[in-house]
Amino acid sequence: MAPKTSSLLASLTGAALVAAHGHVSHIIVNGVQYRNYIPTTDFYSPNPPVVMGWSALNQDNGFVEPSNFGTPDIICHKSARPGGAHVTVAAGDKITFFWNDWPESHVGPVIDYLAACNGNCETVNPSSLRFFKIDGAGYDQAARTWAADVLRANGNSWTVQIPSDLKAGNYVLRHEIIALHGAANANGAQAYPQCINIRVTGGGNNLPSGVAGTQLYRASDPGILFNPHVGNPNYPVPGPALIAGAVSSIPQSRVTATATGTATRPGNDNNNPAPTPTTTSSRLTTLTTQTTPPPAVTTTAPPPSGATQSRYGQCGGNGYTGPTVCASGSTCQRLNEWYSQCL
């Protein structure tokens, strides 16, 4: 754990005024819920729980900006370190990530990668990891929705499927949202990478090649420097191509846990089997990218007198008709022609 110096706390407090907006709070695998690393509380705890999620210096729920895409911060977030445990899944299993929050204004893609650890992920060097893409959903022109819209519509959750032919072993699963509300300007995109350790059983012999996390994106990539504030955009999801047989997204659903579990420390897999979840006939309520309607736009007239926008909400931009006065402690700042935000 990094030293909790007063200068670091001061910098984080300052960053909180200009950054947002979420982290993965937990995952669900086969009905079993596992706690993730919680940056807003675990960083300050003298005895944080040992979990599968990587720790990082994102106590402000902030992001990695494009100017840092070539640095280790983009791998698993700022100054990230491996989690001390892992969750065991079978090849072909589905893992659902739950975010504590995600704002409606933060449109963009949801992307998932895997990287083999070639040993315990709990002690892996982040720079040694080579990531291959197993899903990558951007903008659905038929449904007129962003992947981040679908995530939010499903209770701020996203489900990814582990390839059924993946070689058994230890992997880092890198899950990410890239917010594009400011991406029309250089260095305006916001990456929110989240990493967890998993142990994959069964499967086959497939182990795709990958690339270093620092080589996934460039600040000038078409999917990073992109204006999302146009009608029905044709969006190119950034990063390497999907591996053979992968799809941009499996159907997304609301998933409910029926049991809780504890992540396993290295060497304890045989002594700490995963809990057996209680089955239920209505555990999933399907909301797919094909059937989820676009977010409703209900504001067509100027806001009532005295209406204010909450911190981090939209407060201006070409065609915007909502509140332009920000809540106390924030001011309306112009990010580009199409988007101003309360910061």
C-alpha cells in the first residue's frame, strides 16, 4: 500500500473537484457476489480486505487521460497494484461487473481484455501483461444507444463472457469504460480501467497473443479523439481487434446475487471452493442491446426558474436546454462546443 502522505491526500482532494465518476464495487459469477477493491474507502483503511480487484490511486473516482495512455497508469488505473486474491471461473462462464455509479452524460464504449499472468496474478508485474480483447461495444446505430447507456440501464452493470476454449490458467481481466463527452477535444477522452484476478479452469488450448497495456491506445486514435455529439454517430471502438470468435457484446441482463463469496489467496484453491449459489427462477431480467431503448430526452423547454444542475452534470452545449446554473461548490465550465459541465 502506498504511503498516505498529507501531500497525496491534498492532491486527491483537489483532483476530486475536476474528476469523476465511478469504480467497480463488486462482481457476480454464477450467482455469487464478490467484493472488489473500493478506492474511496479501502485506501484509507489500516486493514483493508484481501480481494481480487487491483488497488489504485483513484480515490477521486477519476480517470486516465489520453496524454497518459503510454504510461503504466492505463494498464489497470493510476499506480495500480495486483489484488491479493483471485476468483475461480470456468471457461465459458459469465462475469458481471457492477459500477457504484455512472452518469448519463458519460457516453462511450465498454471494453474487456484478458492477459495471462504466467504464474500468480497476485504478484505479476503489470508491464509484463499482454492483453487481448474479448469484447468491445461502442455505439449501436440500430438501437441508437451507447454501450455505457446499456450498462446504466442494467443497474450500472456489464456482463462479459470468458471464451469457452480459453486455456486454463491465471489471468487479469481488464474491464473499462471510456467516456467521450469531452473527446471532441484533444486529450478530452476519459478512460476508467478496472482490473481483477481470475483463475480459469477447463476450457481448451486457446491462448491468443496480446499487446502491452501501454500500447492499447494512442491519444490520436479515431475512437479516442471523437465527437459523440452528432446524430447517430459511426463510432470505431479503439484498441486491437477482437480475438477470433469473440463478439462485441453478449446480451446484457440485470443480474442478482444469490450468495456471497470470498476471493481465494494463492495456493488455497483446493481448500476454499466457491460457494454454491441458491437457484432462483427469476434471477435475470433481460435487457439486451437490441431491445434497450435509448435514454429518453424529456427536456424540450427551458428549465424552470431557479433550476440547478448537480456537480458533474451537463450545464451547457450546442442544443442543450437543461439547467445552466450549477449546484453550490461547482461552476459551469465549457469543455467544447457541445458540452459544458458543472465542475
